[in-house]
Amino acid sequence: MIKIYHNPRCSKSRQALEWLNKKGHAPEVVEYLKSPLSREELEGLVKILDGSPLEMIRKKDAPSGLKLESPDSVVEALVSHPQFMERPIVVAKGRAVVGRPFERIESLLS
């Protein structure tokens, strides 16, 4: 099962979803702005993320005063401000990746 945390307004997220569909995958699509993730869901993503939890935060959208010093602070920021989540995030095979660059999604599924 593949899951994509998706923002349909984001071109990179749309491209990732289109690529997954063209490759024959039928991912579960989670529009995280319509259905924000719970603290537990975010903590679960942090645990399986390939890379730093800081990658889950959109640097250009997050306010400069946001203190992101630990995985817990990333979770707290995303619980309070889901719009700061980087996209897409793809989950498969018990792992998660931030799909930037796009090759990360390809390596997750290979």
C-alpha cells in the first residue's frame, strides 16, 4: 500500500501523484490540508522518515521565528500549522520520504 500526503495546489505534489498513477500504483491520497494529521500520525511519519524530520517543514512558508530543534518541535509545528508541511510525502514499505527531489520517490518504490 502506498500513501501520498498531497496538496492538489502544489505542482510537485500533482506530478508525484500523476507519476504514481502512470506506474500503475493506486495510492491512498491524503489531502492533509483538508484532513490535518494528528500528533500520533505525525509522530509515526517522523519515525519512518528517510532523512531528517526538519525536511518535513516547508522552509519558504514557515515563519522565521519557528523553533525547530527536535523531531518533537517539528511535530508540534505541523499539528498547529499543517500548511507548513513539505509535499509530497510518500509512504510505502514501512518507510516515508519527502518527494523532493522526485528521485526519492523512485528509490522508495524500487
